[in-house]
Amino acid sequence: MKRILFVDDERNVLSGLRRQLHRLRDEWEMHFAGGGQEALAAVDADAFDVVVTDMQMPMVDGAQVLAHVMVVQPRCVRLVLSGHADPDRHRLAASCAHRFLDKPCEPEKLQLEIRDALAVRDALDEFGDERLERLWCQPHGPSPAFVDALTALQSNPVVMSATTREWLEAEPQLWSFVQDILANLEEVQSPVQAVQALGARAVLSAAMVAGFLTNFRNETSEGRGLEVASDAWRIAGEQELPDELQMDAFVAGVMHAHLEEEQDTRWLDTLAYLLPTAGFSEHCVAAVTRGDRTPPLGGPTAGVVGALAAACLVNGHPRVDELQQVLGSVGWGEQIPAWTSAGS
């Protein structure tokens, strides 16, 4: 039986969960903690397969609970179930939670999320891939110091803030890698200049890629990845995608070259589950984990997938027929000849 800990400072919420999930008592051994402090004591005393916590609680909130769980029981599934949270705490929770669910959450949806997460953990055991294991146990998103520095720079990009100096001193190698990535868009020498030229989100996205490539970097793919990324960014702009999606296309291009040889769909599905924990958007995740293998796609995701596919054509990718099918499915078929000829 799987051992699951539910955490909420409102007793009526815990009573509701106990009642709604009672029929699963033969499958799950369920425990209930009436707040963050009680939850910390529980995870220090016993092992759990899943922790589901509210976000905003007095004394010890959900982010603190999950951060502790990540240290003492790193293989435990970490879920947030919350009706409200300020943006800063939401960001912190996202850095240590596998999924963030809105409250109220239908019992069927909660059950499905728990089962999906447990299935991913089982897949990690099957693959034995240390890179995926690290993403599960310790997401490689930008550090809090990095995000704090960008926030300060965005509010006053002219002044080199103390938090930025502290971040540069703590993570000079990361900044060097971020510079290499951003150099394909703009020539930047400092975080201030990068934020002024590209915006804080672009710098944050580059940092997420840098963290990801700490595990998945393939030096033989480095140059090709940046070329594809630059073309994906350019094509997304030509297609008049919003700035945020243009950056998603660029990020997808950088990552794509390091993952393109992986064909195991279960491995890719596992990676698709894990990447959001490192801060990547659903559009970028769909593009780099072969979300294009089940066309047609719609909405913003279609634009990012299309920009990546077109950039691959421009760079002479051998999967020409497949890429053309993807571009047709997202409504960009008329432009295929130009992109194909550019890569020939």
C-alpha cells in the first residue's frame, strides 16, 4: 500500500478529503496532518510515498513543508493543493513540488494526479537514468538568489543591486553559460545589460536551460542547438508570436539538439512530466519531448512546435517528411518550400 500524507490547517478540508477518498483505503494508507508543523514531525518520523499539502498555512507553509520533504525524503511525490498563494510563495513551491493543483480539486482529478506521479516514479526505477532521477529529487531550476536578482534588476535595471552581486559571486559559472546562450540573441556583458536588452524573463529562461544542460548537455550538439534555437526564435517572430512564445521557441531549440536522438516514448513522457518542475512552459515541454508526435496541436503550443519544426528544416534536419507533417498540422504548410530549400 502507498502511504500518503495530506496536510492542511483547515480541519474541515482534511475531513472532506478523508470522506471523499475513503473508498481507496484498501489501496492507500492515508494520514492527515493539521498544519505545517505537524507535517514536518510526520515526515521526520515516518516514510511516505506522497505528500499533498495546502500552500498558505500559519507558522510553516506548504513551500517549507515540501522543501523539507525534498531533503529528508527526496523520492517522495510532492504535490501542492491550494486555493490561494502569493506569487513569490507559488514560485518557491513550484521549485520543490512536482505539481501544483488548484483547490477545490475534484477527488477523481486528485486521484489521477497521485497515480500519474507514482507511475512516473516507478518509471524512474525502470530506466535507472541518473539525470531523470536528479530532476525528480532536486529540480534544476534557477536558484532563489538568481530569481531575486532578476526581480531587482527588472524593477531598476540601471542599478547593480546587492542581490545581483551576491548571485554573481555565488554562481559565476552559471552566468557564463547564460551569456553563451543569450549571445545568440544579443551581445550581453552583464545581467543589467541582458535585462535591458531582452527582459528578465529571457534571462530567466536562459538560466533554466543552463540548469537543464548541467545534466543533459551533449557537447557535440552544442553548436547545432544554438543555431536551431536562433532560427526558431527568428521564425517565431516572423510568425508574429508573442515575445513569451518566441523565447519558448528559442529555449526549445537549445534543448532539442541534446534530446533529438532519444526515441523511447516512455522516457520522453517521463521527461515531459519532470520538466515543468524546473520551470519550463508547457509549450516548450511539448516541443522538446516530441509533443508533435500526436498532431494536430492547437493554441500557443502549436506556434512553438511549429517554430521548432521550421528551424529544424532550415538547418537540414533529416526528418523532413515528419517535420513537414507537423508544420501542416499547425497550419504553416504554405511556407514549407521556403524552409525546406533553406536547409537543402
